[in-house]
Amino acid sequence: MTSRRIVFVASEFDPVVPGGAGSVVAGLMERLGLPQASVILLAPHLPPAELDNNSNLIWVDTPEPDGSLEWFVERSRLAATTLSDHVKAQGRPDLVEFQDFEALGWWALTHRSELGLDDVRIAIRIHGPVEAITDAVGSRPAPLDVVGAMERDALSMADMLLVPSQAMGDWAIRRYGLQLARVIEAPPPIPSVNPRLWQPSEDPTLVFYGRLAEAKGVHDLAAALVPVLDGHPDVHVMFIGADGWSLVDKRPMSESLSSLIPERHRHRVEMLGRLDREEAFDRLATAWAAVFPSRFESFCLACHEARRVGTPVIVPDLPAFERFGESTGALKYDGSVDSLTRTLSMVVENRALVEPLAEKPAPQVGDAIAPYLGSIPAVRHTNAQAAMATSAVNRLEDSMVGAGAGDGGLAQRLLRVLPRPIVRFAARVLPRGVKDRFRASALWWEEEARRVAVSRRQALLAMMAAATFPEEPSPRASIVIPCFNQGEWVERAVLSVFEQTEPSWEVVLVDDGSTDQVTITVLDELAEWPRVRLIRQENRGLPGARNAGMSVSAGEFLVPLDADDELAPEYLETLIAALDLEPKAGYAHCWGRYTDNMNAYWITRPFNRYQILLSNSVLGCATIRAEAWRSVEGYDESLIEGNEDWDLWLRLLERGWAEVEVRSPLFRYRMHGNSMSVGTLAGFEEARLGLRDRHPALYGRGLVEATKSTWYPWVTVLHLGERAVTKGQDLLDVEEAGIEAGLESIVEALATSHGKVVIEWDLLLDPPLSALRLIADALESSSAAGVAVADGIPVAWRRWLLHDPEAPLAEKVVVDLRVKPGEEPRLYTGIAPLSDWMVPADLPEPGLRVIRQRPEEEGPLPTWLGG
């Protein structure tokens, strides 16, 4: 049916593990066709015999449900690791689709990079999120409150959300704050139904069809039926469907329902349980109406089946039933019990009311497969992936209060399976015996940081007493530190300035309307220190606070330092020296060093004038020439949600200012909680659209294409002899570099060219006019693909591998091209080492983890740039 390969990850798959979501997955599998679709099914103790007839079913044996948060987390982890193994073994699928409930996709979306899923498109289909269902039920027992928060984050992190209808899409966007462009209408397949002749019974008969569940409104139906049964002794009621569990009553739903029906009427209410489909449809065909009193639905398959049988239906006015009305054989009520009672009474008193409805056509829902064949949203940018994952992990940490209290076994197991930030939090709420066991691994660094800060402060106070810091009327640098309720951190930021090896500086503290008395007191105390000025203002946000501080600064250079970050001692001396050597540079920037929740180096990619349009590679704590800052009138104060620094770099670029990079980790970025930086990156994709619209002088399509052709063409073609060897090729985003036979010529060509992909043209035998695009598309198909191979010989490489001898081995992709007999490739990993592309061997802490921003972004011109 489709050439796209789809992987479904679910906890239901009809009929192996029955359920509404399982019916949807089974129906989609049938329509997509094998072997294009496969299912990763998480179910405890699935009988192996069930697997014999379905080679595309990957069963994951999961623990038996025990009602714990750990159970949900562990299942999500198992789903993610199984998916990762499947992708490594079978190659990247075109789409992975998770169910929404039970937070099954949370781990895959929060660990994408380490699982190798960062370039795998991940979708979530709305069936019935726990949060929405428990809201409808009116009860959210632990740990479902935490699971609901995990589901909410998973929906936000997914590359696309599949919704059954436009009304449900609008609901999801409102409830979860989702991007419209990532919400795709994808109606589920409705199982085939053999139509029957509607033959209503002589006496009024009503039927409920579906799983007995509180969210399905069965309690409301029972309450509504009592007065109907009281007033109409000839009415008969059937409940058809599998039994469920009452979250409120803590017992089977059938028992809970029976208790609501008075003894005098129970002989007229049948609990038939789950019936064979054909038998259930035969029963439906005799009912005067089928009732679907749902409190929450995303898409009611049972209701659609009832209409295809021919039975009139009664439904509440919910988004899930937007396609139902009198024209499609349905009566609607307002969702209340009283309204349902009135509607049921009207039906049983007058069969003529529903007879015309039986003849109406069933609602049409569209092609369930069309969304898989059409255009679908791209994978989220890695910036957004990482930031959203960080936020999700931090939110889970915040929502775990009390999760481990009183349960040492649970707490210990959580410490083994959860990421470090959550472990750190969990260790604070564990029982004493468990806490003592894990204190050293979870909290040692917090105590160490506190002691170091005390020692630094004592040393500084001694230097102040010795008058070591005379006032500087004309400092070389002004360090501007905005602060809004960050009294816990701001003193350490100021301490890091006093520890600078550069002697000429001042500090300008900006109290941006702090309301926390501790912060206000700390700032007052810091204002008594030498070279420190404090200004106060009503809250204007970070860019406004920076501008306020910089406008009163006396320094030749300006440094925007956030109150919760720090500078390495050599920061000022090193970056000022770099600017002294580059008078046309408006700012100097460096690498970072993560602290607190993360202990690692952050190495940004080499600066590229084209790629700065696509994503920001410059840390916000740069050293800015005051003249340059004034030339663009400072930060844009309307950007209070973030990206004010990226916008500043773009405006400096527009004004002709250059930049200079210092290849050293001199900025210390404190990772804690859901900081503003994390939130900014999480909204990265929307933000860059806003920047595109703010800077038409940079983002006009013709201008971008010209910038790209100079700074970052998709392909560099190396060849011997005459130029224009690629004439006639259907890929135009190309630069050519003529080379001579010797290695020296190849190295020079690689050092002075810029293409993302480097192709050895002379290896190819009679290349077709599609050769360039074939190679480029193959290497673009996966972020892990680094080498394109034809006839077993490498013919093209990602540039990163050629410049960095330490680059990890990359995956190979095979292209259907021929190679000249006897030709040997000249390119290999590290052939043209360039320091900008390499991790230095002399970092201050050799054993520390290095997180490296990929030097490569999109190959083709991104579609979001527009026309």
C-alpha cells in the first residue's frame, strides 16, 4: 500500500491484546500492508503461539502491573530501548507512532540522542490521555497524576500528533499548547461491518456498546436510566462490552453499575459482557437506540460501528462526536444526566422519533491511510529536542514529591532507572536508610559546591580588606548581571568577576523588579562591594534589564552575565585580547562548561554566516564591543521569552560587524531546573520563524541562497581537469573544486571549500544526471550516515569526518552508482585536519564529558525559509 515504513509502539494489538487503541493499530497494519508496518507490543506474558502468524509483531515481555510509578517508567524505557534496537537492526523507519496513554513514548522522546532516535520521526496518536480521562472521571489517584504529566510532555515533544478529527485537533491544541503545523488529522480505520436490517424489538430496548468504564459514562447512563425504568415498565436495557475497573469505587465496573440499579429493575438490565462481534451486532440491530454517554472520547469506534449496523445512536455534545447529528442518524444531548434522561424518555415513548434516523447514512471519516502517504512534519531540530527533554525530566522531578516516601524498595529501583536529575531529587524524599545509602552518589556535589563557595567568599573578603580592588573610572569591561529573584546564585556570579585575571573591570547589577526579600537583601550587600553598582527598576525582562545595565556602563566592552552563571578566571583577559586583534569584530564568544545538573563541556560548532541564520551557535555570554552594541541600539526588549541574544548577533551581522571565536571553555553555565535558556531552546522552531520575519534583509530567499552558495553549499565536488563537470546535474546547490593528483592539492581544496558533502567525482563511471542528488539525499537520510558507498568504494563523505581525525565512525549508505574499474578513493577520515572542527586534546579537565554541537545542519535549503 505504501513505500513508507511505519513502526507502531503500543500496549494493545487486537486481537492479541484487545482494546480500542489495539483495534486502531491492527486496522492500520492491515491497510498499510506488510512488511512496511510493524508493531512493538508491550504486554506481560503474551502466549508465544500468538506470535506465530505475525512476523512483524515484536513482543516485549513487561512486568505485571503493580500500580506504581516505576511500572510506567520501566515500560516506557523498555519501549524506547526496544525501538532503538529495532532501528539499529532494520534501519531508520519513516515514522514511529506511539499511543498516547500510559506515557509509553516518554522515555524515547527524552533520550532520543543516546538511543540514536534524534533523526527518527516520532508521532503520538491521540486515543485517550490519562489526564483527560481522569479529569472526566473526577479522580486522579497516584501515580496517574505523574503519568498524566509525562503524557503531556510526550505530546509536546513529539514531532507530530495524530488526531482523529479537526475538532479533536482543536481540543488538543488548546489543552496542550501544541503547534498547529504538527497536528495532523488522521481518522482511525473503522473495522468492516456487515450491515443488517434494523429490526427494533417490540418493546423499547436500549443498548450500551463498549468497554464498561467511568470515562465512557456508564455511571451517568445508570443514573439516567432509573427514572426511565420507573416510568416505563416495558423498557429493556443491555450492556455489551468488556468489564472495566472503577477508579472511584475500586471494584469491577459491572458490580458498581449493578449497585446503581434498584433491585426492582435489575431483571430488565442485562450485563452481557464481551460478545462475539457478529452476535453483538445482531443485538444492536434489535435496539431502538444505542447509547454512548461518554464523558471523554477521542474517537468512538463502537458508535461508528453501531451506525454501520443501522442502529440509531444517542451521543453527548463532545468534539469526538462532531460527525454525528440527525443527518447521520444520531440524537445529541448536552452531556448532563438530566438531558440524557429526557432524551431516553423521548425515544422509548415514541419509536417514530428514531425510525428516520435508522435510514440516515453513517458518518464518513476519510481515508485512514492518507496521512501516512502525504506530507508530514519534519523531525524537530536537535536544539528543541534536547531542551524539551531537559524540561520534561525536570518537570517529572518536580512532580515526584512523595513518590518514594515510605517505600524503600520503590525508591531504590527508581534510583537505578531514572536520569540523574530525578535521582538527585528522589534522594531528598527517601526513607533514612535508603537515603544514607545513596547520599554520597546523589548529593555529594551539592555539598562540595557549597563549601567551595564559602571558601571563595572568605578569600575575596580578605582581598577586599587589603584594598586589592581600587575603583576603575574607565574599565576595559563592564559585566552586567540582571537579577530577578535569583538571590541563591547571584553572589557566585559576582565572585567569578572578582576572580578575573584581567584587572580592569566593573560590575553593574540590575535588580529587575525582584519580589523575593532574600534576593533584595543579597543585592544590597553586594552593592557594598568595590566596583559594584546596583540599579533597580520595575520588571522589564532579561533584554530590558541588560539594556538598562549596559546603558550606564563605562566599559569599552560589555559582558551580559546571567545571575545564575559564572565566568572562568581567564574569561575577560582572553576574550578582550581576541577583540583587540580583530577591530572589525563586534563581539567575541567562547565555549561553555556545564555545572550542577550536568557536568560536561559544551563545544559549539564553527561559526558560519549561513548557519547562524538557521540556528544559534553563539553563547549568550559573549564579550561585546560597546560601540557595536550602541550601533544596533542594544537588545530588542520585546523578546522577553528568549532568543534576544540570537537576534542581537543577527542585527550585528546586518550592520557589518564580524565575530571572533575563542576555542576555550571559559563560560560556566549552571544547569538547574527549567531555566529560561532551556525554555528558549524548547521553543526554538517557532522562535526562528519570528527572527526570519524580523530580518527580511537577511532572510529573503535570494539573499539566503546567495549566502548559502558562498558559506555552505550542499555539495562540494572534487575533480581533476576541467571545471563544470557537474553541468546538467539536477542538483544546483553545488560548488566545484579542481584538484591535482597530489595529497597537498586535495587538502588545500578541502580547507578552502565549504560543502556539507564532499564527492570524489572522478571515481564515478558515466554518472547519470541524478548522481549528485542521489548521493546527497542518501547522506541526508540519516544524521548517522557519514559515507556513501558505490560498488563497495567510498565516493562521498560528510565534511566533518574529513576535518576531524577523532570523529567517531559513521554509518555507510549504499548508492546505486558505478565506479570506474581500478580507481582508488583519495578521501579518508581526518585527511584535512582543521582545528575548528576538532575537540582539543588539551582541555583543562581531560576526563570530562564533551558535548559537541554538530557542525552540520540542513543540507538543502530549509522549507521554513519560505518563498
